[in-house]
Amino acid sequence: MPTTLEVLFAPPEYAVLPKLDLTETVCVVFDILRATTTMMTALANGAQEILPVSEIDEALAIRKHRPDVLLAGERHGLRILADQTGGRDFDFGNSPREFTSETIAGKTIVMTTTNGTRALRACALSKTVLIGTFLGVQAVAGWITRERPSNLLLVCSGTVDQASYEDTLGAGALCDLIWSAYAEGSISDSAQIARQIYSAARCDLYQAMQFARNGRRLLALPDLRDDVRYCVQRDTIPFVAGLFRDGAVRKLS
């Protein structure tokens, strides 16, 4: 069966996805710093599910009807506070280190971030949407190798409206792991680019974060700098998670 492998680097590229026929496409969404890393961490620590939404008002509306949910998210990298919501601080920001088993086990988390949750929503009509991270890239590669989707689209959430170095590295890491499975098909130049960028940085991903806009920003914040090292850990999570048809992110396997 012919196969295709493509990477989208920035929001203007994935903004058009809801208008396309994605019924035979599997999407893997990366927001390394930090939304997808945080989602996978929350699930690993016992969260029941994460509901990604695009806007603060959407999160607040869900909380109004479901007082038991926890609110998480950021704007400009920082936790959403009462002055942005009209009176309510969010329970969490977007640091994966906040989502401990003691605080989130068995809970539903409603999350809104600047880019990551929007990227997930843009892919919602595809055949399958997987969560991409360094923490679980080997598990995702294993799923792809088993399922062998004919159309595979790796979506980098980016920074505001631009491409991000860290998401490109994440997509490149996955490309590297699955390359042989798609080598006989149609591999886009974007996948070649991502793989080559990753190959140049793979020996020290933490050092590579010094060259990422988001990496530098987080490293300059004492409370958040440890997120960077956390987010570039490799293969600490053995399962795969995805966006289900009801809009929730849960474990797949």
C-alpha cells in the first residue's frame, strides 16, 4: 500500500486541516514545551482524561457544568490567573511537574494552551490523533509500525504563529524511528528536514533547547527552568495516548 509521511511545522499550516478530508490520515501532534508533555505526564500519573480546548472561556464553561474538573493552562507560558478569567485562578499551569499523582489521579483535566490544544483541535477530524512527546516517542513509533497508517502527518504546534525548534526535533525523532517503514512511499521534504535537524542535535537535546525560543524563555524563569530538562527525557512513558471522538485525550495502549 502506498504511504505518505509529512511534517507540518507551524500554525498557518495546520490551521487549514479542519477543511481537509483527513479520514484516512493519522496525525501525531507535538508540543514538546509543554502541552503534549504535560498531557502524557498527567495520564501517566493517573489522570482519567484531558479535555483540550482552544479558549479560556470554553474551559470555564465546562467547569461551570462540571465542578469536579480541574482547570489547567497557560497564556504566554504562565498559569492562567483570575484577572484573565474574570475571577478564577486555574488549578494548574502548563508545567508537567505540577501534575503529580496526589493531585490529579482519577481526575478530568480541562486544558487550554497557546498552541498545543489548538493544534490538537485542528486535527480532530483525522482518523486517529496521537500525542507526540520525547517521553513516549518510542511507544508512538511502535504503534505506527504495528498499524502502518498509509497517510501519516506529524503536526508541530509551534510558537504563536511560527515554527518551533523543539517541536521540529520531536517530529524528527519520530521520523528517524519509523523511516524504514515509509522509505518506499512518499516522504515529504518537510520530513527530511525534520529528521536531519534532529540528527544534528540528538546527542544532547537539553543543550539544543538553548537554541529554541521557548527553551530560552523557560530557562530564564527560576520556577520553570526544570521543565526543560524534564521535557527532553527519552522514553520514560511506555503507553500511547490519543484524542478520542468525544474530544478527550486518554490512553490508547
